[in-house]
Amino acid sequence: MLIIPIKDGENIDRALKRYKRKFDKTGVIRQLRSRQAFTKPSIVRRAQVQKAAYIQHMRDDIEG
């Protein structure tokens, strides 16, 4: 359970925004959506390799 301490005189909208940001970081929604349909392990590995290659390509572009 997420606990968001509210400071004295803090706007409720700001506290709600902090809660939403913290909730997004937990990844509950992403995990729920990924579990709705089965994905074969080979597809998962292929996606991980593609993501790693993309990130490596981006880092190579930044370095020079």
C-alpha cells in the first residue's frame, strides 16, 4: 500500500500528483496488462534483445 504524507497547507492536487507518480513507478498497471495475455518465452527474449540493441545504438550515437 502506498502512503503519501501530506504536509501542512499542501494542496490536495499536488499530493494527488505525487501519489500518481509514485503509483506509476511501482509498475502495477504494466504488470497487470502483461499478464492478461500469454507471451511465449522466445518472444520475450527477442523483445529484450531488440531493446538492448536499441539502447546500445542510442548510447553509441551519443558518444560519438
